[in-house]
Amino acid sequence: MFTGRRRCRLAVALAAALAAFASSGSARADSPRLDLPADLTAVIDFRIVLTDGERSWTDGGFGRSRFGGRGADADIDAVPAEAELVWHGPIAWNLQGVVAVAAQDEQDQPVDLIEAYATWRPVPAGPTRWSVRAGMFWPPVSLEHDGPAWQVSDMITPSAINSWIGEEVKVVGVEASATHPLGGGRITATLALFGFNDTAGTLLAFRGWALHDQKSGAFSRQTLPPLNAFMATSQPRWTTPTLEIDGRPGFYGRLSWQLAAPVVLEAFYYSNRGDPEAITYNLQWGWDTRFLNLGARVDLGGRTRLLAQALAGTTEMGPEENGHYWVETRFRAAYLRLTHRIGRVALSGRIDLFDTRQTGSQVAPDDGEEGWSATAALDWQLTDQAQLILEAMHNESERGARARLGLAPDQRQHVVQASMRFTL
């Protein structure tokens, strides 16, 4: 593994080399290109990150970002953030497959499986179109992610809502969808049964909301910040997002309406039907997690898009005492994002609001939080394979549990990132 200055130099050198190669490929039609077979997609992401503020949650702190600072002083680093390889191709007649593996900087597993599923789309016999997919995948909640590598469009960092989906809401199950014409548009209904997501809610309860682009893997753990004295003896400082504990299937349903106008409205409900008292030998608990997500995508002309999502839910864990489980967390978040395209450049701005409230028997109100974030980004498509994304983010949040690290409850953080992203 490369660390410190050597890792920085390697990241910068590789990014510069790939950028030069991709640029030369766009200069002349006969120039060499980094082309892969048609059924393979690779995404490589190199970053330069400037940040201040508290230690990141990925490093055991309460910081909202993937990258943390060292207090008031700003810290700069060059990071090989991610390399992802996706196979997407035919398996049989009307059956398509997707398998994605990723190497993410400072993730628990150096390389991990992040998605693997098959989708069946039969030839329609009428106006209704059907599809079924089975395997390990993210539920269709995010309006910000697309493509075979589940990347955020035009920005680096997803909203608080979709950061949480990426880190903790991944399922192994079967999903069926039906799309039917309606009023000049079309309506899509989706229903799924799933397992292996019994710990969803752990990060929201113990850490709170975060804004980052790190995605959970099938075998990776996520780090938790310091717990209170009671929970430190009942829950390890990590959680495994893809885990089956109680043997009870969960479900989700989604209704999406594409209007005749360039507007899409969505409603999504999720329940993992977790048993709060179920526990594994290494103290991973079941969490009964439920949430409702409402979303809208509005195209304002051919170059401007408005995205909005609002999510609210609850999660519970542990034995019941005096009418309350050990942990009972209510969580809410919402964002509004505007993106405008000018040729090869996309300008985006987003505002996030989020909070959690605690009422469990073994957690205090100080374990709740409230906060907001403002993010601005410029995405420049240098070539058909290379893009430069510049992003600045400001986070503010209040959480009393920071006192465990000797910090003030109110914290502010600034994160500036420059990403060279290559899609091959």
C-alpha cells in the first residue's frame, strides 16, 4: 500500500498521465484510446482534496465528509479515490447481467464487490412493459446516480439522502417493475422482497447524516464514532451493511410517474422488517428501519434540471425497556439541486437539510443532531473519456455527542475537491 507523500505523488502522476492520453485521443480521430470491450466499463477517479474541520467519520470521528481535517488548519492531500470495473452484458435471451467491483481509498476491503444482479425484460405483448431483477443492488431511491458504475452525475458528492443509500441501504433480493402509458406519459410500479440489510440505520443512529461518495461493499465494514458508555459494551465500533441477522424478509415499493411534461414524480417506501432484539456473535444487531422518500425531477428547458428529494423515517434497535428500545432514532433529510449545462460544462448547486432525534432508553438527546450543507460544482467534460470536476462544500451541524472527543457540539467544515474522472 502507498501512503503519505508517495501516495500523493502516485495519484498526481497517474492522473496527469491518463489526462494527457485522453486529451491526445480527442485531438485526432486516429489517436490511440484507452478502449475496453463493449461489455466492460472502468471508472478511475483521482482527487486533490483541501479540507479543514473535524476528523472524518471514516476515520472514527463525527465529521460529515469523507475527508476530514485537523481542526482549524486546512489540510491538502492527493488521493486515488476510486477504481471501479463493471461488467454489463447479455447472459441469455432477454437476460442482462451487471457485476461491479471497486477499490476505494481507505475502505475496509481493498477491493470489494459492490453490485451483482441479473435483469430480465421479456418482449412486451401489449402496452405494459415488465422487468425483473435479482441479486445484490441499491434500491431505486437516488435521483443523482446513474450509469453502470452508479456515479453521481455532474458532481462528486451526493446529497445526505443518497450518501446514506450508498453506504447503508443495499439489498439482496428480487425486484419486479411494470411500466404502463398514462395521460401522455407513463407510470411505473415497483415491488421488491429482500434480505441482507438488517443493520441499516446503525450509521444514522450512532453517527448521523454524512455527505460523501463512498459506497458500501458486500464484505466491507463501516466505522462508527465513539459510543456512549453503555453502547460501547454492546456494539463494536463498526457495522456491516450487507448482513442477514433475523431471517425475516424486508420489502420496498416505488411509484414513478413520468408526466407528459418533462416532470418525473416519485414515491418510495422501504421497510427491512428487522428484529431489534436479534444479534450476532460479534454484537451486530438487527435494526427495524422504515422510511418514505419523495422525489421530483423537472427539466426546465433543454439545459437546466431541478432535482428534489425528501426522506423521513425511523429505526429501532435493542431490547425493549419501559416501553422503549435501547435506540429509537427518527431521521429526516431533504435537498434541492439545480444543474445548468453550457456546452461541455455543467454548473450545479445544492442545499441539504438534515436532522435526527433520539428517544431510546440507552441514548440521550445529545446523540441527536441537526445541520445543513451547501455544495457547488463545475463539471467539465474534457473528452468523451475524461472529465474534470471542481466542487466546494460547506457543512454545519450540531451534535452534543462530540463532547466524547473533546469537541464543541457546533462544528463547521469546508471541503474543496478537484477530481479527474476517467470513464473507459
